[in-house]
Amino acid sequence: MRIGRQEIWPPLMLAPMAGLTHSALRTTLLGFGGVGLLSTEMLSATRLPAENAQLSPYLVKTAEESPLSYQLLLADEKPVAKACAALHRLGADVIDLNLGCPAPMVRKVGGGSCLMETPDRVRCIVASARKNTNLPLTAKIRLGETLDAEKLRDFCLMLAGEGIDMITVHARLRGESFARTPHWDWIAKVKGWIDVPVVANGGIDSVASARRCLEQSGADGLMIGRAAARTPWLFASLAREIFGMETPEPEVCLPRVYQAFVTALVQRFLPERRLGRLKEFTHYFAKNYFFGHHLAAKVQASLTSEEAWERALEFFAENDPIAEGLSSPFGDVSAAVDCNSQNPVPGIWL
């Protein structure tokens, strides 16, 4: 799959997610393989030029995190030129425009899914971005406020006509929750309207759901969101089972996956930037366990990342039957933990 001048293989992409799609998660995913395109969290186009790439939790990265897409959050074209220049300095591989986020705080400032209601403003944003960069330029959208084929078609044709190289469609309406079954068949409509690659997003959390999505949507690729935090090995499974990559079947030890994530946080993030990101990751990762809500609650109640790690170790010791020692990411704590996921059992392997 090609978007602009960038080759993407396999066509499996990480979705931008606030509080989740940072360096620690990205390298955790890379440890298993199968990711064709990584992503940052959404970045304020206005604040981006002043961010310190060495300290900002939104910009910290390692050399192995490539190719990497940077998603811009903006409400008009005014900050586009300076934001694109900043992304060139940062070595971005792809620039993505956030046109679909339904979060009230984002909509309040005129960004995200609000922009789909003002196509003329979006046209100016895309035209400015295309003028200011030769990098692959992509857009992430939802289906809109209602299932309106004519309105959606005109919007997608406008994006492609102004120079967008790929459109990712989250197959839900702006007001629909994640619990709602996605409208994958509407992605097929988008695919039929435009000539640029179309990527499907929403409700893809297993090999089976990925197959169904591709069958219904005819999409050129898949973008994985929350499931990336719950099952970081999902990309590797999809790459092997659906796209025929010769990757080994993932061997998953849940406590060690968690340890790798915490270690990355400790190595790359300032102390005050760790705990919130650890809590956010744990909320999803804990769902691998039958009683994972206990793990999530323990970490959520922690006042420091060190305390969260110790509480997680207590949970692992009680819930995984094969004892192994884990060294502390902080350098002064170790514990015997169980690790049963070399041979996954129901409730552990998804």
C-alpha cells in the first residue's frame, strides 16, 4: 500500500489516541511486530511549534519508531504553515488531519468532527497543508452526524480533490459510542467514491473481526485503536493471518508485556508524566484477565507510578500460575510473578 511517497506494509496502522498513542505504547507494539504505520497522539497545531521534542510527552520517540504519522488537531488554516514546518524539523513521515474526534472538548474549540459540518473551512485547511508540505497527507473522519450518503460523498471527494493521499474512516456516527456496531458497509461506499486509499477503523479487535471488516468494507488497510493497548500483539497476528507475513506466532507473557511498557515510561518520560499514561494503558490491558478490573482499580488508586507498579505485581502474583521474577523498571523493586501466557488460556489470549 502506498500513500503519497510512503510505502506501508503491512497495511495495518495505529490509531491516534489521547493518552495512549505515545512512545511507550508504540515500542511495546514494535516488540511484537506487524505494524505498518505508527501514530502520535493528536497534537495541537497551535502549540506544536513551541514544543520541546526532547521533553514533550507528545513528541518523545526512539529511532525505531518509524514510519510515524503525526496527527494535527486544528480548527482553521491559520496554524497550518508553522505546524507543517515543525513536523518537517521533527522528521515526520506522514501528516494526518483530525477531522473526526467526537470529544466535547475538541468540538468546543471547533476541531475534530465539528469540521465535517464546515467543508469550506476544511477545504482551506487541506489546501494550506498541501501547499506547505510534500509529505503524505492523510485525514481521519467519522461518518458524520447522520447516515447521509450525498453529504459524505461530497466531503470525501473534496478531500481527495484538495490533495489528501489517504482517508481513514471510523465507521460510526459522531454521536455513536464505541459499543455501537460499526457501519463497515459505509466504508465500502467511500471506497467506491474516491481513488485514494481508504482505511477502515472502528470495532477491529481480533483476526475474526478484521476479516469481517475487510469483507464488508473492501478497505485498503486497517487502523487499530483501543485493541492496540489491550492486545499489543494483535498487529502481529493480523499481519500473519490476514496479510501472509512470515512472522512467528506471538508468545505472550502478560506481566512481561506490562513490564516493558512501564520500563519505556520510566526511561523516556518525566516522573510527573508517567502515572496518568500508566493508568490509561492499564484500563485496557487489564481486560486480558477474568478479574482484570481488580488490576485496573489497584493502579487507578495509586498515587505514584512506583506504587502502581507494586500493586500490579501483587495482582500478577495472585493471578498467573507460573512464577517468574520481574526486575523493577524503577531499579529497586522485584517480585515473583506468574506468567501463564506462553500457553494462552481463555480470558488471557484474545
